[in-house]
Amino acid sequence: MKLPQPPDLTTPLRMALASIVVAIVVSLVLYSSASHWIPGALGDTDDATRMVMVRELLAGRGWWDQHFLRYQPPLGLYMHWSRLLDGGIAGLDLAFRLFLTPANAEIATRVAWPGLWVIPAVWASLAAARALAVGVGASDGGRNAVVAAMVVTAISLPLYTQFHPGRIDHHNAQIALTMLALAGVMQPQERKGWAYAAGLAAGLGNAVGLEALFFHGVIAGVCALRFATDPKAKPFVQAYATAFLFSTLVAFGVQTPPWRWTVMACDAIAANLVGGIVTGALGLILAMKLTWKRSFTARLSALTVAGLAAVSVFFGLHPACIHGPFADVDVRLRAIWLDNVTEVANLALHYTRDADQALSMGIACLAGALALIGLGLYRRQFHSPAWWALCLSIVLGLVVGWSAIRMTSYGAWFAVPAVAAAAGFVATRYQSALGVLAPIGAALVLAPVGWSGLASQLNTALTHKAPRAQPDTVAAGHANVAATTSARPKAKPPADFCFNAFAYKDLARAPAGLTLSEIDLGPFVVAYTPSSTLSAPYHRMEWGIMAARNVLTSDADHALPMINRLGVTYVLECPHHSNHLDRVKLGKQALQYRLDHNDPPPWLTRLSDLTSPVIVYRVAAPKTQ
């Protein structure tokens, strides 16, 4: 019996429909493992803070009012996050409120929002796989590559680390927009609509956050080089530059108050980045206009000048940004906080903490690089713009992924079209006999998720380590804590019990006040209770973070006057975090050490049962003279 041939999914509409199917399947699988904790937890610290921002926007806070006074009062925190995402999440919440209660609408929004971003991420992956396959000479127009890409995105759950239900942070949006920008510039030059889409995605992506700024720089450079190698690409490149310029200005104007249009920053879109993009886009357009009839050397020189001008404006307006997005951060924060943040740890360090995740993401990036190299050597068509765009993106993904584990998500997504295109070429050899099973089978064999699983098993065998288990108790520095199943809430967060709404029930019932705690508890205080927090894991809160740290590391007797000066009402303790790196080298009389060992000073009154994940203490009222 002759098997049917692979379906033709290469049109934009069919790729969109295929992407929706993948998004539904993936979202259902992810939700099946998250449904038990979603109602009782907000995810991680950034998800909690984003939800606070959305709630306040829905409650009537002004669109341009991002000064949140419940963080490190009385100074407050001017949040640098994109208001565009707040507006999108709030709009989805309002849509669900048409037929759900506000509480259920919020849960539905938190579940649906990440899934919606899966659609453009997968669609871009399919489009990039097709463009790569066609670019290196696929005889089937990229049909097998698209089918293989659909299979790879459907089975590779590690791709969706930033897309799981409840993940309303900005990472998933940035990944999807970066993939759209990359897929757009990989298309043939006669498809100018893709160039517009790429430019729009680049401008919006930078407005959402600067995490992917390096990738957008590489993508813009590759797009410009298409003109250098072929002057006929001028309309395509000009469309990209125009859309990039337009979307940047519009997004910046919409989310940034007019009174902050001249403010410089390294951690968000600001006047210096806008100036650099405007300079680069206009310089690119001018360079093409002046040199499109001239030699390759003239074109390349003009493009180089335009690129250097853009970079010079960006750094010239705010030279500190040469040192990265955290350039303006107090250096003391690095030792006590930033250096201990898991998602910014390098791949080697993360391997010692979570070998399975490090191997999974690292092998995905490596698989993409190997597939791309194999395609280049096999087809001998290194002149393909699609091949070069993906090659440089994967190389950069490997570099930045090695330096920060969260950036490996980009490299893993970049790997999808490379692996899919390679699988498409393998499938061509067996298609006459296997039909539709050829690209499916090739994708299953080459998909990084399978190789990652083998590597994880091998690593476990070689290191003799048991698989890492999720914490299931209120693990304690408290010797007398004996939490029982009945004392724990039914809806447990995926990893950290101290981030559950149940953990803050005592504080939620108490009168509002200012809380002092380790840095990670702050966002949940604001999200679950009427109280404020002195510290939270945001680099613009350096005063509050340092003030809280100084108190927690001081001897308990010296801490009380400091607490009274700050106006702190409650001190919080999470016993499960007693082995965190911020506890290293603490003296035995330090307030944090004593709290971790259930030895609070007499001026703290415990309000919580010892079985509570988060212990709430009330500070004694200052003595009057």
C-alpha cells in the first residue's frame, strides 16, 4: 500500500493553522502538569510582579504611571518593564471577564497568554525552516522541512520553558518576536511583506525588553548585508528598515511618558536606543540610495558607516551601556543577589545545579549548529542569506547561552529550523517508499529532545546521581518543623512552596504594613497581601535591597534600631530557603541566621504556625521615652 505524501503546509495560512494546532497540543500538555498549582500560585517572582501591574492597570492606574510605591517605600520603584505587555494581558483579562468572574478570568488569562505566544514562535519556526530548505536548494519547495518543523516543535517540550501556563513574564513574547524577525529576514527578497513583518517584530521586541537586543542587531546586520551582496535586495532591505524605524518610534511613544522621552537607560528602550535605531535605519536607507549602482566595496563601506553610526549614537548618548544592561546597578548587588540568580548563571555553573536542564538546552543549541553545518557542507550553498542569518544567530545563541542559562532558550528555538531543514533533506531520500512518514521519522530521529534524554541518562549513569526531585515538604532550617500533608495547600507551585498564596494567608489577614525579608519574597507580599515590601529582585530597587540586606546580616540586637528607622512592621522567614547562597558566611548572631534556625530575637512576635511555609513575625512597637 502506497503511503500518502507529506501535506503542503508551505503557504503562510497553512503554516499559521499548523502553528495553532501545535500551540493547542503543547498548551494542553503543559497545562496538564500545571493545573494543580495554577489556582494557588502565580509562578515566579516576575510573574507575580507582572500580575500586580496588570491588576493595578485594571483597577484604574494610569497607563503611564509605573511608579509603584508598595516597593521600597517611601521611594517606590519606577518599573522599567514594557507597558505594552501589561495592556495586552489586561485586554485578555477583560475579554475573559465577559463570561467569567474576575478571579477566574485572571486564572484563564494566565493560562492562555503564554499559549498565544506559542503560535507566532512556531509559525516563525516553520517559515524559517521552509526558507532555509529552499535557500539551500530543496527540490520540494521546503515541504518536508515544514512538516519536520511541525513535528519538532510539537514534541520538544523543553522549548517551552518560558511558555508554560502562568508564565506572563516578558521572555515568551521576546522569544516569539525574535523568531519572527529572524524568519522574516530569511525569506526570499521578492517577499517584501516578510521584511515588513521582520522590522515590526524587531521594533516591538526591543520595546518589550532588551534581552534579545544582540540578536536583533545581528538580524539587522544580516539583512543589510543582503544589499551589499545583491543590490536587487534594496526594496526588501528598505522595507525592513522602514518597519523597524516605524515600530520603534510608535512603541516607544505609546509606552513611554512624554516627560521621560529624553531619559537615558541601559535596561529598557530609551532615548539612547531610539537614537541609535533611528540613526541606523535612516543611515541604511541613505546608504542604499547612494550606492545601489556602485561596487560591492562601496556598498559594504556605506553599510559599515551606517552601522558604526548607530552604535556610536547608542553608546555615545549613554556610555555606561558599554557595560551591559546592568551598567547602572550598584556593584554591591552583584555579590549579594545577581551572582546568585539561577537564570543568569552560565551553562557550566547551571550544570552543577540542574544537569538535566543544562544538558537539554545546551544539546539543543549544539544540534542546531551541527545541522546547519551539515546542510552547508552537503549543499555547498553558503551564499544563501537564510543560511547565514540562521548561522550567525545560532553562533550568538551559543555564546550568550553559555554565559546565561536563560538565553539558551533562544539558541534552542534557532535550532528548530536548522534541524527541520536537515530532516527534510534526509526525508527526501526515503519519501518515495515512506511517504509522509519520511519527514516525521527524520524529525523524530534528529530532534534534540531525544538526544538530550540520552545525554541525561548517560550523565546520571556516569555521575551516579539520582534524578533530581522537586521539594515536597516545607524543608526547614527549623529543627522542630513537621509539616504534614493536611497542613499544606492542595494547589502547590511547581517548585517553591514559599511562593504559594497559602503561605501568605497570615500576612493577608494582618493590617497592612512594611515587610522585610529575603529578596525573593517581596513580589508575593505585594501580590497576595495589602502590605508593602522593602526589597524585591529588581535592580532598580538597590536602596531597598541594600537596606534589607544590612538588617538581615546585622546582629539581632543591632537590627532592631535599623528596623525601627525603616518603619518595618513585619519580618518574614522562609525556612525552605535556609540553604540559599545569600546565607553563606553569615554570623550566628545575624538576624537571618537566627530566623533560619528558629531562634528569633525577643522583639519579634510570631504570627504564623510553624508549619506555614512562610513564617510571619510582627516587630515590637518602638519604646517611647
